[in-house]
Amino acid sequence: MGKFKFIKTPIEGLLIVEPTVFGDERGFFMESYSLKEFEENGIALTFVQDNHSHSRKGVLRGLHFQKKHPQGKLVRVAKGKVFDVAVDLRRSSPTFGKWFGLELSGENKRQLYIPPGFAHGFLALDDNTDFLYKCTDYYYPDDEGGIIWNDPKVSIQWPLERIDTLIISDKDRALPTFEEVKKHL
């Protein structure tokens, strides 16, 4: 039996990853990644960079992507809680422009595998949220792209009712719409 459960989502290639968690009165242990098991389940990309983001409740980051160096990502929350979102930007995909979101938390220990070709963002639902992610390509500042978080065409159902104050960077507030981005994909 593997140490991970790979769950399909409505978007091809986008997978929920549930690790096996071994817990007792001392705490818990889990593997968060295994090259062998991921390859056996169709994820044969090499991760080259790990990132760690710390956010307070109400911080919304995204929706980000890289244009010429698309990154696959394996995302998870070590502490706190987020609503995590991926938007399919693969032109040839039947779900082009569609989004999928789910809650990731330090408690549920779920992960989301996001293949290259997606925009990604999240909304922190707790204070002191630590968000960790592995990437299949390096970050190139000159290659950044993004879609505005509240684009009506994409129509993401963010759980804003759980947030008192929404905190978004000026950079993310100025991101273009999906229709503008679509012209250059």
C-alpha cells in the first residue's frame, strides 16, 4: 500500500494528494513527497525549488503563473488554513479557463498537485498560516504573469464571508483579466 492517495479533480492532471499520517500521543509523522510514488501515479516531473509563504488571515495571493517557464507545483499548508485555487490556462484543455478550489490546512494535511500551465492563488483563512510549495521550474521575475483574483469571467467562489478584512498587494490588484491574458497564451 502506498503512503499517498491521489484523488482526481474535475480538471485533468490536477490532483488532490492525501498523505498517510501516523499519529499518537507524541504528535504525528508523514511523508509529504516521494519521487517513486509520485512517478508511479503519473507525476514524473522533478521539483527544483521549495518556497514558504507566511500570511495572516485575509491575505489573498494570486492568481500567478509564469509565461515561458510554467511551473508545476505541489502545495500544502503546514500551519493554518487556506482556500487554494488553480485555474487551467492550457489552451488545448477542455477545461481551459475553469478553476478548482479546496481548503488546505495544517489539520487536514491535504496537498494539491498543480501541473504546469495553471494560474495559482490562495486566500489565508487563519492568522499565522504557513504555506509550502515545491516547483518544477525556477522563479523568473521577468516571466511573471497573472490574472485578477475577482475576474467575473473566471468567477472563483472565494469564501469571503469568512474574512473580515481582505488584504491584497497593489501588484495583485493590478493584474489583468482572463480575457486579456488569454490573447497571449
